[in-house]
Amino acid sequence: MAKEFYTERDIEDMAQRGDRVLIVNDDVVLTDLAYEKAKRLGVKLSQPNDTPPAAPVRPYINKTISKPKPTAIQPQTSSKIEAVRANVKSTVKARLGSQISDQLLDRIIDRVAAELGLK
């Protein structure tokens, strides 16, 4: 059986006609913009789950996983972060050369350290 594709424009047309439900199954494909437009216009997508069509399934990302609580950085931890910083910078610079600035690398490393509760 042929697949039926819906674009953003198709969803707009449905909403203007007053159609408020679209049954989505294996033979129906929505573009990313069509999915977003349906949500904005209140068109209900009747489907087994509420996952955008192109969204990858990432079981390792779970909102219930708690982040480590930030702790005071001990001098030893600080030196470990600086060692990691130096290692990351040298590796990135070896691959990208002057395409990336030291300031940007520092900001990225600081952000990751903060998210891990290391900073």
C-alpha cells in the first residue's frame, strides 16, 4: 500500500476545513513541520505514541535520572578539571586547528563541568 504524506500546508488546509483529527498509522507520514503545525493548530494526531515523526529514540536520555548534586570543588578536583580541560583543548585543536577559539572551548568545557556537578 502506498504511503500518504502530509506537509505543513496539508495540516493548515485540514484546520481551515474544520478537520481536527488525523489518524496516523504506518501508511501515514508527516513532515516535521506538519507535526509542529498540527500541535499549534490543535489538530489531534491519533497515534500510538506522541513522538515527533523524525525524533530519534534515545533510551539513554531519561528525565527521571537525577543529576549529581553540585559539591564544593576540592583542590584535587580542580586540578582534575584543568587536566581534562588541557586534554580536551589539545584534542580539539589537533582536529579543528584554528577553526575554534580557546574562549569557545573554555565555555563549552565549563558548561559540561557544571552540568556534571563538577563546577
